[in-house]
Amino acid sequence: MLIDGPPLEAPAPPLDDLLRIGLEAAPEAPALVSAERSMSWREVEAESERLAGGYRAMGLEPGDRIASLMPNRIALVVHYLACFKAGLVATPLNYRYTHREIDHALEVSGAKALLAHEERGEDVGASRLAAALPTSLTYPHDFERLLESEPLAAGAQPDVSEPAAIFFTSGSTGPAKGVTHTRTSLRWMIASAAAAFELDADDVFLPGSSMSHVDCLRVCRCGSDKVSTELLHEVEGALVDHPAVDLAGAVGVHDEVHGENVRAYVTLREGAERPSAADLIVHCRERIGYKAPEEILFLDEMPLNPTGKIDRTGLKRMAEDHLHPHGLE
């Protein structure tokens, strides 16, 4: 990977023509491959053009924000490309968002439509703003229906200074922030990634993280780090807000899939009715969403350092050594 290189000569192709190189070089060669299907460059182009036509036929206009609550899959890439072709502003949402976080993102972005996977129906149904959107689409039913639309006819090129996408930050230190990229800035970012990773026609990329949190379609990269101190504190604060919790300490523990997960340790107030770990997890999710810990363990006594503060180093060691002292569940 190039850390420092010569200045870029030009940005990537226009966003509504991103597949040009593949179409010109080998239109029938695989462009997208999943466990369920493979699509050629020509097929991706045709499908994204039909979806773009479907979006516009529904009444969505260039500049309208369309949010997506989708897991990684070929359809999500097709959706992004269709947004670029139709002049819509792609607004990816983290697939793990709760209804409160969905509402926040919809309010910040001003989205007029939402494409959501049917398995997220419970949180979408609980979202106050999702119900009020002019257009709400469910994957796969509505998505597949729109793929039967007439392809979008070529029109005037959109202003390159107009927004193309709104990506939301992780929200580890507060409410997630929407970061807007124009059609020009996104093209330069794609070109920069291609140059930095020294990509050529033989390269194959496997998305290792959520495609809702990347800024490029040609390379999927992970920019996360270990669990931050700020996040451990957005977790502890949510826990001690529960009337039965006396003290709470959170640490990052190794996870083979996510790299690191949050584990919380709590002690309870004397005489308080004992909640279950599941109760506390739900309590946290209502306050900090998907950042809530997936594991909560109870202690008879919280380890403290000489200054009387929670000994997170001790908790970390306890987690790493898989210790189960008396009182731990």
C-alpha cells in the first residue's frame, strides 16, 4: 500500500459512469460475487439503471436523500450505483441501528425515503420518523419490484458540487454525525483509494466491515480501532443510570469476529431488586443503541484502585484470564 505517492492525475469516472472501465474491458466478466450469485459488469450496469428508473418513477428527484438500512450484499452496491445514476444522495445507515438511532439519522439527513431489510422491521416500525417518510421500501419485496422498472433515460449531468452521499460517523463519543461528500469529492476519494492500494484488474476485494460505513465502492476498508475510553465511559454512564446498579466498569475483550467487544461488570445497590443481564442490556440499548455491551457480568465487589476509582486494569486482566471469582455470573 502506498503511504505517499505522486499527486493524482484525475478523479474516478463520474459517479453515474463508475463501471465504465469494467464495461469496456470485459463486460461479461464477474463484477460482483456473493455466496448466492455472481453478476457481470453488464448485469450490474443494467440492474442499477433499472433501479434508478424505479426510484425516479416513484417521484424521487435529484438531490433527495434516500437512506438505506441494509446488510452487506450485492443489492446494496446496486442501490448505491442507482442513487448515483438518479442523482439521489445515498445515505447509508449502520445496520445495527436501533429505532432511536434511525430517527436521529433520518432527522439529520432529511431523508425522503428509506430502503430497509425486512428483518429490521421491528425497529423501523418503532421509528417515529420512518413512519412519516413519503417513501418507505422493504427489501427484498419492494426492491425486486423496482428492478422491473424501465431503465433511467440519460439526462443532464448533475452539478459536480452537489451532495452525492452522507456517511455517518460511528457515534462512539456522542450522537453520530452526518458527513456529506459531493460528487467531486467522492470521485477523488475513490481514485485515491485505488492508487493507494495499487489496484489492478486482477484484484478481488472482500468487504470485511459494514458497507454502510465506507466511502468507496471499489475498496472496502476498516478504519476502526480498539474500543475507545470514551465509549467505555457512553456504556458505564448508561448502566449506572439504572436504579439497581451501584457501580459499573466496562472493558474491551478480544473477539475473533469484531476484533474487540464491550464487556461490562456491575455491582448492585443494597436492597435493590436484582435485574437480569438481559434487562440491563436492553436498558443500555435504549440509551446508546448498538453500542450497548453484549455481555454483562455481576460482581459482589467492584475492584478499586488506591484512589478509589474503578480498577479497569484489573477488570481487563480478569476478562483476559477468564477468571470467575465468587459472585460472578
